[in-house]
Amino acid sequence: QKEVEQDPGPLSVPEGAIVSLNCTYSNSAFQYFMWYRQYSRKGPELLMYTYSSGNKEDGRFTAQVDKSSKYISLFIRDSQPSDSATYLCAMTSWGKLQFGAGTQVVVTP
Amino acid sequence: GAVVSQHPSWVICKSGTSVKIECRSLDFQATTMFWYRQFPKQSLMLMATSNEGSKATYEQGVEKDKFLINHASLTLSTLTVTSAHPEDSSFYICSAPKANLGKETQYFGPGTRLLVL
């Protein structure tokens, strides 16, 4: 079993809709949780960073962490075609990251 | 702006040759850097941890004699793919952790695309 599970998609939504992404994990030692956005042929770009259970908002992005359920989510409000990318969850206890497989998101105009 | 750079951004080489990829932290020192490989439509896979002043640690299944890592300074790590073969063609990405207010964030380089003919 992988330590981090993420549905690879693709997830297609119309412009303006809410994009909902999630990952589950099995290692209770993970303390830091990240979401990265990766455009085709580019390196990952950090979007959100959380370290405690609860919600964190940054503009149109909301990250949720539920450590009791070992479940994290990313929500993108008012989605735009420019949000079309692969979104990877990542988590670590310190140092090395464990990544999910990445979810491909397509926002259609 | 970018805090981690990689060079080159892409490289094409003949089978059997060696290729060196550089990873630099631009405005901070990194005693540790990480090297990842990403095949098309797959997630990043950690290859090795580069440690300044000591040997790199490799993940299971990664050949240390094939993927030579040198952490030359607190801002530079290099990955050399020795005797590259077509199956080594991939997207190689490095990351470096940067501490900010007591928390650590991984910053990634833009990646190096390697094509071995």
C-alpha cells in the first residue's frame, strides 16, 4: 500500500466551478502537508502549506487537514482555465517528501 | 521569484555518455537537497538525498554508481547520470528545504528534461 493515495483523474470542471481535490495517507508521523501545482513540462510550484488540522485559506485556495482521518483536501473556488494543471499533494515528517500521484485538473471555458 | 535553479533545462545526449545536472539554491543555504525523477504522467519519485559534506543517501532501487551526486557547497548539488541509456530519459527535479519562521518548506527547481538517444 502506498503511503499517500491520490486519484490521478483527470478531473474536468466548467469555469467558475469549485475544484475539490483530496489525498489520504497512512503514516501518522506526517506533520506537514503541502499542495503543489505542476504545469506540463515544469517543476512543481508550492501552493499551500499546512501543519495542523483545520482549514487554511489563501485567495481562491483552501486547504483542509484532518489528521484523525488521515485526509487532506484542496479546494479551488471560481476556477479558471489557467488553473488547468496537475495538483500534487505532499507530506513529510521532516525533510523528505512523500507525494501523491497527482490529479490532473482541466477547467473548461 | 525562483529560489532554486537547475541547469541545463533540457539536454539531449547519445547513449553511453554522461550528463551532469546542477541544482542551486539562490538566496539561501541548503545542507540538504533532494533529487527526484518523474516519468510522463507519473508522480515524482525520490531518488536520493544530497548532503553537504557527506555522502548522498539513495532510495531503494536507485543505483548510486549510475547516479553520482556531489553536494559541492551549501548552494550547489550536482547529479551526474553516468553512461546514460534511453531508459534514463526522464524529467529530473531537485528540491531544497528552506526554513521560514521555524517551519520548513521545500522549493523545487524548474526541472531538467533528459533525452538519451
